[in-house]
Amino acid sequence: MGFFLQDGNQLFTGALVLMLMIAVLEGVMMLIGVGISDMLDNLLPDMDVELDAPETEAGGVLTKLLGWLRFGEVPALILLVAFLVSFGVTGLSIQMLSESMLGFLLPGWLIAIPVLALALPQVRFVGNVLRRFAVGDETEAVGRNTFIGRVAVITIGEARAGSPAEARFSDEFGTTHYVMVEPDTGEIFSQGEQVLLVEERGAHFRVIRPHNEHLLAKN
């Protein structure tokens, strides 16, 4: 423990501690029916990441970086956890190497930027793996605009005006999708109820109660 708490390691140890705190909090929140991942994705803007956008545009470099990291294609919380783990483990590994070869630790602020540069490709790797796992074969990938007209089932929370809930459905390829939904009217949808996706609104979808027996039979 002495090694992890030394001055040069506090930044990297702190990243790992924060990761563990997020994991514990996510587990507790899931027990009461609310996931941090869903809340975070719902709060973040629905970004249309263009990797070919000119770098001269305001925020163009940041937009390209987020797209490179698969932001918007993989849950933001997973990317955050992957970054914290990569940053913490990479930093501590460099410090262990420094101590064994040089006999002392490097200042944390001095190696923070190189560690960040080494951590980001690791986050991208995790994003690529999870993205392919989520969408399967590229030939079976579907866009969010094709979700309209799907019947989903509320899985977590209670959907009401101003308070989205998580819903699940499977596409024609058998891929399961999780989306945040909010009633288009003043109705309230509880866990286990079926809803019909009728409109995309940023990070979530507007839904109504499905009445078409044909749609219910297909689901």
C-alpha cells in the first residue's frame, strides 16, 4: 500500500479508486432499478460525430477524438471506466519500472501527459471490441433511425413525462438493443409493459402504447 500512496502515484491510484467507486455505485443503483450508465447516456448530448469534419471548426478536434474513442457507439460509462483503468494501470506500471531501474519515482505531473497518450489507444481498443460485440457483423448493423415502429419492453425504471426509462427489443438479426424511452403523452409505463417507439428525440425515444395486434404478435 505504501507504493500506491506515494506522492508520484496518487494521481494514478486515485483513478483506480474512482473506478472502483463507480462500479460499487452502479451495482447499488441497479438494485434499486436505476443504472448510472443509463442516466449518464441520457444526460449527455446526442452527438453526431463526423470523423471527416474540418479541424478548423470549433470543437472539431474534440469531436474527432470522441468519434475515434467510439463515443456514442458504446455506453459512455464503459468508456470512462476503461479510461480510468488504463490511465491508472499504465501510470503505476511506469512508476514501478522507474523505481526498479532508477531507484526513485517520477513526478506524477511529469508523466501524466505521456500516460494519457498511452491510455487513449487502450480505450479505443475496448470501444472497438464492445462495439463489434454489440452490433455483431457489419452486415447486420442497424441505425437508430430504423428503431421507429419497434415494440420494446420496459426493463428498468418507470417511463413518465420528463423521466425516461430503459427499454429492450430485438431487431430482425436477433441483436438486442437497449434504449431510453419517454411517453409521448401523459401516460406512465411500468417495468414489463410494452411500448411502441414513434419518434427519436435526442438520446431517447418517444413511445406510445401499442394497440396493433400484428405488431404485438411480431414482438
